[in-house]
Amino acid sequence: MPTYSYKARAAGGKIVTGKIDADSEKMVAAKLRAQQLMLVSAAVEGKAVKGKLGKVKPSVKDMCIFSRQFGTMINAGVPILQSLAIIAGQMENRKLAAVIGQVHDDIGGGISLSEAMGKHPSVFSSLFVNMVKAGESGGVLDSVLDRLSVYLEKADALARKVKGALVYPAIVTVVALGVIIFLLVGVIPTFKTVFASFGAELPAPTRILLAVSETIQRYFFVGVIIIVAGLVGFRLWVGTPGGRRKWDAITLKIPLFGNLIRKNAVAKFCRTLGTLLKSGVSISEGLDIVARTVGNVILEEGILKIRHNVREGSNLADPMKEVGIFPNMVIQMVSVGEETGTLDDMLNKSANFYEDEVDSAVEALTSMIEPLLMVFMGVAIGAIVIAMFMPMFSMSSAASGAG
């Protein structure tokens, strides 16, 4: 339902202006007559964008901009429908703009904002929808939207840090292996004819190096097929419930990386639950949302156990201690928060602490892995170079002895 800016005449002849939601100019006139006003002119405000939609997955940046702009407009007293129409008209991501346009039309059809957003789960997560629902119920939609934008920014920053810590070693390792394979396939074969001209027995390291080089050349494509098949098989295995559960359990136990993943999960748990509680979502519903967004099956099962105990009448701190996932500091902060009625604040403070811990873990991991990878690369390439030149050293020594 579009929003019209109108100019109307009151009974005493006074001209009044305003905005009204209506399907047509005719309906505008009818609504104004009910208010004892006579329509003079009416114009449609910025129209919500419509378009053909596939599966829309906007970036975190897009959602942050949407949340912040929407919250600012609501706070300034702009009606929801008009706010959505304006944002949709200005949004650079046209697919997201089309979704906002559909939300606009659904609200005009008589459903709530949270219900309209809930129709687009690929854009508005359960966390987003439930926070908006709580904001609608409590009359604090502007505050909730602002809180959502802050949450999304912090969650995205944390995810990028962890991803960077995991991706960096993988990139360096791939580069190192690429250099080694290039030497074995592209450089070593050129030395083979030189070595053959020596007519003498080659040193053992050189023979091994030549054998490895020849094997890689002969079975290179077979090796590539095996690696690709292994990766595809791994993805299929992780896609099964049992495989995913086993892999998530393994990731939590990997030296160095497991600790980082656990700290990241704790920070995300605290930040998400704290934000939900601050927005008026119940603990039970908040735990259900957190369980679905934590990203690890083992941790999800633990959080669902906590939710079950909370629903049975338990406090939050005791079942958190029983599942054995959370550090004592977080459990103590939660206990204090429950006793003092400041659980949301305590969770957010814990999130701040563990986000800093993730920063420190990322820096420590990077500073530790980088030199190890450099040493590995140096040793591997050094061994190849030495094995390549050992026959030449042997020939030089033999020539010197003969002289």
C-alpha cells in the first residue's frame, strides 16, 4: 500500500497537509472525508521497489545499513510504511530493495512487520525477526533496530578475524606446496640429462629426488583426480548429520585452532543472547535462536540442553556449568547477572572480553604459524637445491682429487 502526501481543506477553509496510506487517490479522498477534510491534491511518495526474486542473500553491510537507516527513520517519527518505501528506493542492492518492497506491501495488507520479514528467511534471520517482534511488542522498534546493526557489525568483524586466522595458513601452505611441485615438475627434469652425462652413480638424495619428480610427472593428473575426489567425498560426508557431528567435534580438539573456535563460539553465544535479552526476547526463545546460529553441532546440542533445563524451571548458570562448554568466568558472570537482574549486560560484557580473547588468539596463532610455515618451506626448498647440486659437488671433489 503506497503512502500519499496530501493537501486538504478543513471545514473552516484552512489548508492542512499530511501523509496517509491508501491503495489509490480515491481511497485517500474517502479517508479524508471521514476526518471531515476535503482533498485538494495528493501525490504518491517514494514507491517500494518490486522485482523478480531468486534466492536473495544480502551482505552483512547491506543489512547493517538497512537496520541503521530504518531505526533512524522510526526514531524520527517517520511511519513504517513510508520508511520502507524510502529505503527501498535508495537501496543499491536491487534484490534486497525488492524484498523490502514486498515487506512494505505485506504490511499494507494488514500483517505485522515481523511477520512480513519472516516470509524472507534468506534475508531476515530468525534472530532478526524475533528481535523486531520484541521491538514491536515493547514499542522500542527503533532501539532494537539500532541494536541489531551494532550486533551485525560486531558479529561480522569477529567472523572475519577468525576466518582470516584459518585461511592465512592454508594460503601459505598451498603457495609453498605449489613452489615445491613447480621445482619437482618444471626444474628437476632439466637437470636429469645433465646428471645422466656424468656417467657416475648419483648420491642417494639426488636419486630419491629424481624418483619423486618422475612419479609426480607420471601420475600428476591421477593425483589431482584423487585430491578432488577426496574433497568432494569430504564435503558429502560433512553434509550428513553423523559426519557433521564428528567433524565439529574434531575441530574443537584441533591444537591451536580448536581453542580459537571455542572462544569464538563463546563470544558469539554471549553477544547474541545478550542482544536478544536486551531487546525483550525471553531466555528460552533466545537460547533456541542462539543454538541455530552458533554454527557447531556439538555446541548446538549443549545449548539445547541448557534451554530444556531452563524450560523445566532451572536458572541459566547451572545447566551452563553441566554441559562443560563454557569457561568458569562466563558462568560466574551469568550467575551474577541472574542474581542482580542484569543478565543482558553481563552477557554483553562477557562477549566484549571473549572478542578481545579471539583477537589475541588470532595474533598468537598468526605469529606462531607464519615462522613455522616459512621454516617448512625453507627446509623443503633447501633440501631440493642441495640434492640437485650434490652430484656437481661430488664431481668437483673427484676432479680435484685426480688433479
